[in-house]
Amino acid sequence: MKPVVSAGKAWFCTILSAFGVVILSVVAHLFNINHEGFVGSITQPEDGPAVGHTVSLAALVYLAFFIFCGSQAYLSTKQPSVELR
């Protein structure tokens, strides 16, 4: 099976997606527990768990990107290198 994207783009997407999953998971957790820094003022959302659920869905999208890009990076390492003459 051939990769769809180049190796460099696949690795960049994999690393970026991993950071996205971690950061969004932490933010979702903080909203779910109604952390004062996120829902403590009048202008912030009143329903922290609902916002946390939405952010968790965004983290799942990044997880899908991580799996796809990781598979592309793996496939690019298994491809034989082509020498230009």
C-alpha cells in the first residue's frame, strides 16, 4: 500500500495531532470538573460539562488525524527508497 502524503508531512501531522489530543483532553477535563479558571466568572459558560463534552469531541477528531497520519508515516518507512540516476 502506498502512502497518500509524503513522509515529512505525515510526521508533522502526527506530532501536531498528538499535541492537540493532549492539550484538548486537559482542557476538556478542566471544563468537566467546572474548574474555577475556566467557568469562574460571569461571562464564562455556565454549563462546564457541556463545553467539556464538545472539546472532547474535538480531541477525538485530532485522535483520528493522529491515527491516519501515523499510519501514513508508518507506510512511508516501509516503502523502498527510489534512487534517481
